[in-house]
Amino acid sequence: MSDRPTLATLAADLAAGRTTARKLVDACLAKIADKAGEGARVFIHVDADGAIAAAEAMDRLRKANAAPSPFAGIPVSIKDLFDIKGQVSRAGSRALDDRPPAANDAPVVARLRRAGFVVIGRTNMTEFAYSGLGINPHYGTPKNPWRRDDGHVPGGSSSGAAVSVTDGMAHGALGTDTGGSCRIPAAYCGIVGYKPTARRIPLDGGIPLSVTLDSYGPIARSVGCCAVMDAVLANEAIVPVAPRPAKGLRLVVPTTVMLDGLDSAVADAFERALDRLAGAGALIERMAVPEFAEIASLNVGGGFSAAESWAWHRALIAKKAELYDPRVISRIRRGESLSAADYVDLLAMRRAIIAGFERRVAPYDALVAPTVAMTPPVIADLAGDAAYTRANMLSLRNCALINTVDGCAISLPCHRDGEAPVGLMLAAAGGSDRTIFEIAAGIEPIVRT
């Protein structure tokens, strides 16, 4: 079995008897427990007993030809933001240590369990999901698999989710994406992350950052893996993705904002990917998207994330402000000064931006852009607030635009082996999820060289 197996490969191995769910879980638990690895920083809680019991149950069901899906018994990780029955949801914070255990699974967790996936543990994250870097002062910061000894950031906020997959501690991960929190760590760690159309997947049972912009999605090793998990999360039939040929695809590169200030490694990998797509017959056009420039005015004062997170956190902050990460609480507190009228204005402005964006991109199959404008910085270099803020804003910038326009998007690696990890993002208007998966499946082998 490959050391980076896809869900399809694992399902085939399970069906053929080449492995068992118990063996898969034991292998993941061994990776998590390895003192030389990142397990202690990747996971906030590991449910070894529960995972073993679930794996053994799936093995018995498969032996009786009653497995709930071909993927039954495959271990996945869950971001610490989601409710899991009997466990405390802390969202990477110490301020929720005394929260009662969840009475029920979040719907997305319940759906993964119904498909037979084994929940192996709760992954570390940026506190309350409020950063694109993945740094957590309470539980430590998982190190990026790229040049690990140098200690690069994993990307956030779903930091532990991504590293759990790269390091074989899980074979898929449930994350969230409010401004890129699935796609950014996927891009920084060299794997695949998906942000669905938000309305497709229920947000119940998760601690919110911004109810307007939040979405829940998968991080995994391939486009096909993400498509499987997305279908389960959306309570849709798991149907194999038919790759769409690159020839004849109409792809548009937004020249507004998304190409500004790219690191040279990002620019080089992105342009090389475009050249390969063009060589495969894709029709690529560069076009201004003025709606992306207008989004900056939405974020003056913190935008939706500040306004909506302040509404959720204000009572907790009044009691436990000293327990928050200072870099997180300062961003939440920006929402305190936004009035109800300001919030109503934000809603109206966003509706207009979405309408303009959807008209503009309607002639194209998808947008294509770098997922993140920079390569993952070194954790130690971000000790100062100025360096942290710059890296955080650049990490979030491109992805957050898609959340604001209510779109769907995927990040897939486009760098060469040994190079700094770079993600290529495909995006489209909301409701285009199947199209994005088909295009991504078709170009996946083309853009990775």
C-alpha cells in the first residue's frame, strides 16, 4: 500500500482484504504517538478507544457484506471546532475548557460516521479559526511537512487537519473555510482542500467565526478524495468524478488583486501550470474582475468576520478575555464598533458584489489563480506583530475573495517535487461544485510536474 494512499485505493484494499479498518487505525495511532513526529501538536484530543471500537465494528460489517459504504473503516480527523458526542469542543482555545461535552455529533460528523468513516481525533487549529497561518499559542503549532526542521507554518486555520493527512495520522480531514481555512493549509502542505458552496452543507454543531462566510469542507490527498468527502458532508450520493478534459476549457485568470505581490516561487509555479494547461488545449484569458477590488471596502472595520464573531464572543470575552490569544481577540474586538446600520450596509454591498461577479464570470468554466500569494513563512519569523499581520493578510487574501462572492473553490498542488509548496485554485460561482470537481480531476495530473 502506498504511503500516501487515496480513499479510492484504501477502499479497494479493504474490499480485497489486503488491509482492515483495524490495521488502518492502528497505523494512524502509531503515527500520532510517534515522539519524533507532530502528533502532540496536530491533535488536541485522540479518541484511540473509540476509533479502535469503530474500526472493529466496520471490519465485522464488511465481513458480513453490510459495510455502509466502500470507505467504511477509513480513519479521518475532525477539526476541534466541531461537536463530537461526549467530547468538549474548544475551537483551539482555553476559554472553552469548562464547556460541557457535546450532547450530539454535528450533522457533518454524523454523516461521516454514517458512511463508516472512523473518527480518530480532534485536530489543532488557529484559536476560533481566526487566522490563515495556523499558529496556536495554547496547544503548539504543527510544523509544515516541507523543510520541517526549519519550522514553516502549516497554514490555517485548519492547521492540524492538513498535517494529519500529510503525515498519515488520518486519510482525510474535516475542516472549515471562512476565508480559506481548508484551501490555505492544503496549499501550504502540498495537498488538496475544498471550499464548497456554503449553503450545501449544514453549519449546525460547529463554533462559528462568521455565519455569513463560514463553510465546511474536506482536506485530503487528491481531488477524488475531496469529492468523496464532500458528497458525504452534503448528504449526496457518492458518484465517481468524471474528469473533464483540459482541451476546450474556458479558464479566466483574474488580474485584479489575486496576482499582486506574488512570491517568485508562487508566480513561477503558477505560470508554469498555465503553460501546461494551455499546451493541453485549455483556453486561458486574463481579465480584470473589479468586484475583487470592491471587496476591500467591505472589510474596513473587520467586515463580516469581526461583526459576527463579536456577537458570538462578547459574553465570553467579558468573562475570560485573558485566556484568548492576543492576536485573535484583537481581531474579534474590531466588531464591537460596528453598528447595526454598518452591518446592514455590508449585506447590501455583498449582494451587489456577488451579482456583478456572477455576471462577469458566467462565460467561463472556472477562474484559476494562485491559492496563496506566498510560500509558507517560518514560524519564528512571525514573532513580531507587523510580520505576523503581513503574512496573515497575504495568506488569506486570494481565498477570502471567493468566500465573499459566495463561490466554491478547490486548491491543488502545482509545484515540482522538492520545491516550496504552491497551490493552484480553481473557483466558480456558487452552485458549481460538480463542475469544479470535474475540471480539477481533469487538470490534476497536468499541473503537478
